Amino acid sequence: MNISDQLSITARDFAAKTAYIFQDQETTYQQLDGAVTRFASGLRKIGLQEGDHVALMLGNSPHFVIGMYGALRSGLTVIPINPLYTPDELTYILMNGDVKAVITMDLFIEKFEKIDAYLPMMEHYIVAETSDVARKSALQNKMIAFTDVVETGSLQEQFPIIDDDDVAVILYTSGTTGNPKGAMLTHRNLYSNAKDSADYLGIQTSDKVIAALPMFHVFCLTVSLNAPLMNGGTVIIVPKFSPAEVFRLAIKWQATVFAGVPTMYNYLLQAGELHKEDLRSLRLCISGGASMPVALLQQFEATFDCIVSEGFGLSEASPVTCFNPLDKPRKPGSIGQNIVNVENKVVDEFGEEVEVGQVGELIVRGPNVMKGYYKMPEETEHALRDGWLYTGDMARMDEEGYFYIVDRKKDMILVGGYNVYPREVEEVLYRHPNVTEVAVIGVPDPNVGEAVQAFVVLKEDGAFEEELLAYSRERLAKYKVPSSIHLIDELPKNTTGKILRRNLREKIVQS
């Protein structure tokens, strides 16, 4: 089974039921499934064949839902991309991912104009039009309107039989090497995690799930989008998160489930006293993407009288591995227990399970675990061992099988739920002609969880903080750009020359 076939089954059983709400307009399962089939057929008519790779760079919209499900139905592999990425970041992913077509918005077409000459495999830009921007583009010869693809498609198209082990999605995640790694998720991975998460969280046909997280992010993709569509629920699509819009939609449509990162809960809480009754229809709030401070969780629950279930996941696991159960005591600070069909374990450096309460590396196995990293056999061999996915996160388990994350992957920074690896930012700053050394760390930030800060040693006077920040903004997505840059004479190191990041963090605290 795969998510595209399951959508057709749901549409057959609940044809007239609302599948999603966008800009206060309802679309039924029958209408959605028909649009998906036509789009899938249209993709084949423009020459895309089973196994081809197509990138999806869209905001939260019906175009994303139809584009992804349609591509999967036609046997293509989908690569979701953050629209905030710079041309340099896009070029690497599109080249490494062997992408032949991009589904995007006309508002983003300027980015592709800058890099198309470096993309010899690129055949099509399928554009969701919102203005006249696309009609003036230099890429006219490769462009086709999203609506034209749908309209040329047929409801009687014969699609290829999809194997459960075929790669459905490649999610690019930052790596310590500096280049993103493409986690290959199969159709079995996507379907099992969406269905198991939906069943574990009790998502039913009566549920209306607010999708305010970015859809390109695997947390939203599985929990806020695929999970409700697997069980006949309704997705309330929020183009861009804002507390006011979440409150408005929750009231108007009587939403029952909200999923977000801790930063979102913090923003909702800040407006809490004025909107205490606005979320009364919610039966469940889901938190992930970063550890939620216990004080925030307790304050949110007390203000809005709604249970918050914290969980854990990673792209390589499609992503969910744990959630706090709904039928047992929920433990603040814990990521919960194994979800259905997924097993977590804490092991030592030899792969042996540690005793209850002891800290070790969290490893995972189940039908949700990725096939491997695209074109990276060594990284795959390191991450997947004896059927287990080694997460790199340090954790412990209590006597009742609840897991607790003790520390994050080495040096990783979590900005508003997004992973930022210091090495990736360092590599950019190192390319500045006047930078001789650089170290990047994360520091606590009340608004986004953590902020990126850089310590730089210059070759000679000349490059100032604002110049380096501007240099970073041109080459990094907004959330990866350092919030501040500290110019220092020398980075602290140990006797082997390793930079002591702990000393840099202490320097920030002392200042």
C-alpha cells in the first residue's frame, strides 16, 4: 500500500467529505483525488517517466498536495525543497538529486533563472501562477502552467504499478560534512508512518487538523497532511503561520488537532489571555521538531485546557518514532513511547542495549526507516547497521518505556524547529577572502529556541560584522544566517587543535 492508493480508497469511501480547507474554501476527497489523477496523467503527457525525479518547491497550498500526490501516483520520486533556500543551496540539491522537473510558484522563478544554466538535466518548470511574473521569465521555453498540466490530464490514465520499496521521496537534511544528505524514503516508509501515526494519535474522519507547519518539512508532511488523509480527516491548510490566523481558523472550522514546534506554542501562549476560548475545540496538540520546555508545555495546557503530546522523529525515520500516548499518563519532558510498529532502543558505543535509566545513543527500527542516503553508500552504512537506524541523539529510557532526549546530535542547532549544522554555516563564512578561522554555535533564544552565533578570526582588518552577515544572507537560508558575529583574535582549542565550542558558549554566557 502507498499514500496515493490510500487517498483513492478514502475518496471512494468518503467522496463528498471535505479533504482540505484552503482560504476558507472546502474541497472534497472526490475532487482532490480527481485533481491528483489528472495531474499525474499530465506529468506523463509532458514526458516524465516512472523513476524520474521532480522537485517540489511550494508554500502550503493545494498545489503542494496535488503536486506531491500526483507525482507519486505517476511513479515519480519527489524532492521537497524549502522555498527559503538560496540559489547556491538549490543548485546543489537539484544537481545531486538528478532533478528533471520542478513544481514551483511563479514568485520563485527568479531563483531558477539564476541557476538554470548549471542544471543540464532540467526539462520543465511547472509553475503555479499567481501573477504576471512567469510570463516575463527567460525560462519560457521550459515553463508550463500547473493548471495546464491538470487540464491536459485524463481520469482514465493507466499508471505504473508502484512497488512498496520504490523510493517515493528524497528529503535533503544537513550533514556534518557540510553538504546536505538525501534520505530516501520508500512508499512503504511514507505510508506506514502516516497510518501508524494517525492510528496512534486517534485521528478519525471527524478530525480537522490545522497544517501550519511548512509542508516541505517532514513533520508537517506526515503528521499534519498525510496522517489525516489516510484516515478520512480534514486538513486545514495555513499558508503561513500566524497566531491570529490559527485562532481564527480554529474557531471558524472547529479544529480538533494542531501540530507545531515549541516556538509556535510560545507565540500562541503570548496571546493566550485574549484567546483562551479560541482553541476550546482542540482535543489534541502535537509538539515536535525540538524539545519543548516543560514550563511552556504546562503553561500552554493551563491556558488553553488542551493536552499537548510531545513526540520525536527524524527525516530518516519518515519521521515519527515516539509519541506520548493518549491512553496512558503523559510525562512532561519525555518524547513518549514507541508508536505502533516502531521500536526504539538506547545502546552503548558497541550497539548493546544499556540498562534502564542509563544514557546512550537512540536507535530505531521499523517499516518507517529510510532505504539509505542517495548516492552516499558510506554514510548509509554508518547510519544503518543490522537493521537499525542510528540517530546520533543521546537518550535514556525509564522503567515504563518512556524515552527522554538528553542531548542533541553533536553540535546541531535547532532554530524554530529547523536543523542547522554549524559546519554548513562555517563553510560559507570560510569562503570569505578575509576569514581565517570560524566556529559556529547555538545559544538559547526565547523566540526560536536557539540562535546561530559565529566566532570569526580575520586575516587582516577590513571585514566587519555587517559585511559578514550580508555575505551569509546571500548564501544561506534565512534561518541559518547567524544572529550575530563575534570578531575575536583566536579560537579556543585543546592540545590537538580541536576547537572548544564549550568555551565559546561560556564566553556568551559571561558576556
